[in-house]
Amino acid sequence: MRRRLFEITFLILVGSFASCEDVVQVDVPSEEPRLIIDALIRVDTTQALTNVRIKVSETSSFFENLPPAGLQQITLTGLEGGLSAILLEEEPGSGVYAKEISTQALIGEEIFLQIDFQDEFFVAYAEFIPAVPIDSIVLGDGTLFGEDDTEVIVTFTDMEERVDFYLFDFDFAEFLVSDDEFYQGQTFGFSYFYEDGLEPGTEVEISIMGIDESFFNYMDLLILQSEGDFGPFETPSVTARGNIINATTIDNDENFNNVNTSDNFALGYFAIVQEYKNTFVIE
């Protein structure tokens, strides 16, 4: 209702001043296009094969949609020789590159990602990070910001013998990170609130993923910037640096790092994570 009132008022104002308005040129922020790489590989270890899908797009001007990027090649390689895969574009012009890969190959060694784009190549490394299952999800009746909130209570049991970082996906591009500093080895429950509320009968898919500390810090920054309004691989309000670098000038001979071109990197993150998913229906 508030938004509709604003729209009506705005139209009235536009009509009132249409006869005397001047054309105003607005300067918007601009920079050279930068790759955005959604390379979060979610692994269900109960399945023999994992459908690996990596989405690549480019930043664009302030008012335009993000165009898909046409790559020369995208490959995944195991550093111990257990994996060598070329991903192919699902549909021409989609910017989504995919391939079914043996799950065991993804979890058995460190994986090297290389993306060839416009005669430059971007690289990153990732290693499979385990998670724990969700014990239960129940509907709560609490509120946080308003009476329309929908509360879900998630419970899981942390592993005692390791330090864990978690990424929760609450559907609708809503994410939360947590670490086990204060509940290591214990059963832990917490509430999550959907501010806009969810109608009865709505099916929600909630998942828990194991991540490392670097990805935890990256996601924590993005969630703070976005206030939950977009996923982890859209253009953030402040450029957040992931783990994907431009390695075009690195030759492992005289130049073995990208210190002199440290600003030339892709947005996004490459990670291989174990995922447990639960489907929950709002009653």
C-alpha cells in the first residue's frame, strides 16, 4: 500500500511539472566490465555423479541486466590427476557451463578451476568441505521485525573433532553463515525469520553446507552488504574480492604472482561443499 501511494504521488508530480522540466544528464558509476563467476559446487555425497554448473556473466552499466559471458573454455582439474573435465555451455548464450562429474573425483583432492575469457585466464583452487545433516526444521510462532514474520527453527549437531563453518540457504536468495566457536560438538538450534512472511502451503527448501573460513568471511561480507536481497554471486554494493584471480601474466618463471595486477580479478567464489537439503512446507 505504501509503495502504491508513492507511485500515485510520483505520477501526479510528473504530470504537474512535465511542461517545464529540463533534460538532466545523470552520471552513474562505471568501470571496466568484470566477470561474475557463480562457482559454488554443491555435492550430495550419496549420489555417484554431481551435476556441476558454473554460471558466468559480466558486470554492466548501472541500469542494465547482467549479460552472460561467452567463454573460450572452462576446465576443472584435480591436482593429483583424478579429475580432468571440460564444462560445456548448456544452451548457446546462456552463460551456464555444466558437466556431470564423478562425486568421488570432486571430494578426493584439491581442484583447480581455469576459465579462459577473451585471451585471459582466471584461476582458483578449492577443496571439498564436509557438513553435517539438519536434525529438524519446525515452524515457530515468534516475530522479529513485525507480525508478518515467519519463524523457522533449525536444529543440527556439530562435529566435535573439527572446527566447522556453515552456510545456510533458506531459499529465495536468503543466506546465513555460522561457525561452531560457541557450540562445537553440541546440538544447536536457532531461529530464522522470513520478514515478508510465507503463505501456508509454501514449500521451502533449506540446506546446510560446509565451508572454509575464507568463504565464511566472504559470504558474511556479502550478506551484510546486501541485507539478504541477492545471492552470493550478484554484483555487490561494494566490490568484494573472492578467490578467483586473473593469472594471465603469471608465467611461473619471472612472474609467479599477480601483485602488480591485484585489482584484476573476477567477482564471485569457487568452492566445493557438501550439502544436506530439507524440504519444509509452511502450515
